[in-house]
Amino acid sequence: MKFGLVAHRLHRMGPDCALLRWARLCETDLLALGMELHATGGSHDVLVVNNLLRSQVTSIGHGRDGGLMRLVSRAAGGLVPEDAIEGVLLCGSGQSNFHLS
């Protein structure tokens, strides 16, 4: 199972940010599901620095080198079939929880 992961900058800041709280809470279950996470650069970096989901998270790049537009492309099927993702987990500005799209 492949899913995209994106968190707004405000939800990636600080040791108790929403992204880290979610990752700590869900890490065991995500591993049991075998879920691969293809994260935008900032989300990926925060998880790796905090040693969370390391075996499951892959960076899709930052800004013009990947990021949100690459995630959208993969949600739409990707350039090649093996890049396609099944959905996106989003924590954006104004949201207090993660949402599945």
C-alpha cells in the first residue's frame, strides 16, 4: 500500500507538532499494514530527524524538485505505473487532525 504524506509547515514545527504526534501514535500500525509513505520534503525530513517511520518513508523532494506537485502526479497515476499512490494523508493549515484524501 502506497500513500502520499504532506503536512503544512505549521504542523511540522516543534517537538510536539501534529505530524510527530500522529507518527508516534500510528507508527506500529502503519508498519503492520506494510504502508509505504511517499512524503513531501519537509514532512520527510521531520520524520527522519526524529527517527520515526524511517523504514517506511521515502522523500519525493522539496519544492520545484518534487514536493506537492510530484505527490499530485503520483495520486493521478504517476509517470510510470509503479509510481502511483493509492491516497494522500494530509495535515494542512487550519486542520487539527490528519485526513485521508
